[in-house]
Amino acid sequence: MKKMISLAAMFAALSYASPASAELNIGGDASVRFRNTSDTGSQTIDNNAWYYRINLRAAADLGDGYFFKALVTDDTDQAGGWRSVTYGNVEAYPLQISQLYFGHNSSCDHYAIGRIPLGSVNNPIFDLAFYPTQPLDLPVNTINLDRIYAANYGHKVGEGQLNATIAVLDDNSKGNALGSGDGLFNDGYALISSYKFNVGNVTLDPQVAYVLTKADVWQQTITGTSGVPLHYGFRPVTFGTNIAVPVGGIKWTASAFYTRGSGTTPVGALTPGAVAGAATNYFGDLFRIKGEYGPFLAWYDHNSTTDKSTAVRQEYTNNFIWAQYKISVHESAKGTVSIIPTLRYLSSKSDSAGVHNPDNTRLRSELIATVTF
């Protein structure tokens, strides 16, 4: 709480700085959430799941199109900023800077650099690229807090907007040892590009995300392990498109993406420089259909992925449904108060070397109360 008060005081002091300083606008949102979870895979039911979250946003207009933005929230755990109530522990909410970036906007182009937001909730390419065997239930937004360290540039080309982003996936340079070399460029880098344009009232947004160099973090997400990569040299590519069209007052969005990664498995010790073994690969797809009608929002995701990056061939089939209804309690120029009932349903199936594993389903019902300011 002391950290929160000190941070709010700092923002307030900056916002009342001298006229020569940039104008700093402070806003954000605070939420409390009740969640009921039923998981048939582990036979567990959680009837007491209370959470809370705060997002503090700062934005400064530096003049002539230059800007600075930041997001402060709980960046400690891989929980999307949500903190649960735990008996016996101090009810503290640690605040960290989750996003911090600056850049420039003009009528024909824009750029930004820093820890920038991804917008992964409305763009499933990132979930498939980061979590190819389990891309559903918004893992990038929850685990990675929907941000990445990157430099982005966009330019108006013809009737559309061309965007290119160079992202740093890990800062893990290992020098020029035999079998791992690349020096500085042994860090993990990815190129993300898109071209968004309209054809009548239809919006098309084709995209591609390509890992340019070796990135251990990708191997960890593929195998589900943490801290010890099992493969080196994977450079996956993910591509597809989002298509949005309004029909009868409903905004429909269809998404289709495909991912594929190839590399080699080291022989012997799992360390950089190990002798490369047999070539391995994985490939998968994700399809989404989403509808928005006033306060109602729902979408359905389907994913199938085959992972041959280990000795045992794994096949995954996942389905996910999200549905919510926003009830506005108060709206004004100063802020809003809303209540959002939400349902989330996940069904996961997998086969190991042709042998079917036990199915898992998870149903979450949530009630979220949010105030924006």
C-alpha cells in the first residue's frame, strides 16, 4: 500500500509540473473479481476465488507528435496483474512498471520503442506463436502481461497501414562457442509484420511473425518446461490473417493462423554448443470466430498442433469459448463503473505416440466489477 501511495503521489506531482514540462495525464482502472473454477482433469473445484487488480496508466504529450506512455500494475506473477486473497499472508499489491515506451505519431507514419503492448486479446497470432501446443485461454495476455520489448514502425502504404516490429525475445547471448556461436545475435529476435486495409466494409489484416535467431524461450514454451531448454536452433514462423466485417449490427471477426518450427535436438548434455542430433519440428493452427453486439462479446477458438520436437510424438486438440456481457452502472466524462459476467470454457485433448491421454475440461464463471478513471 505504501508503494501504491508513493507512486500515486509521484504521478500527481509530475502532472502539476511547471508549464514548460510535458503534460502528464494519469488514468487507469481497478477491478475486483469472483471466480468459480471446475476442472474435470484434476477433479478440483474452487468456490472461493477472490481477486483484485489495478492498472495505472501515464501518458505524456511532448509536442510535435512525440509521446511517452507507461503502465504500472502487479508484474510479479504470471497472472495478468490479478492478485488473489490468501489467508495468513500480508495483503499487499506490489506495483511494477509493466509497459514503458515512447515514440512519434504523424499523419503518414508512426514509431515506438520500449516495452510495448501487443494487443494479443484481439489478435491470436501471438498466442499461437508463443504457445503452439496450448494457445488458448489467452496465455500471452495472462503469462506475458501482453507486452514485449520491441521497436515498432508503421507507415501508410496505398489504402492500408504497413507495420513492422523487431522484438527481443530473450537477452541470452552466449558468445561464439562451437555449435552455438552468433555472438550478439544469439539473443532471441523476431520480426512481426502486418498490412491492414479495407475492401468496402471488410477489414483485412494479414500478418506474419518470424523468429530470426535462436531463442531459448521458444523451446521452453514448446516443451512446457521452465528454465532448461530441450532444443536449440528453432526458428518458428507463424502467419495468417484477421478478417472483420459488420453484418446486421454485429461485428464479426474471423481469424486463421498457422505455425511451424524446425530445429535440431542436441546430443548428450543439454548445453549450448552440444552436438546437433536429428532434425525435429512442430506445426499447428488456430481458428477463431468472434462476434460483438453492443455490450455482448463472444468468441470460439479451435487449435490442433502436432509436436515432433521430442522422441514421443504429441498431438493436441483444443477448443475454447469466451462469452461476456457488460452491464454499465455509471458513465460520465470522469470515469465509468461496470459489472461484467463472464464464462470461459476450455476443452483439451492429447495423444502421445498414438495413445490417447485423459481429456481435460475447465469451466470458469466470473463476475468482474471495474471502475475506470
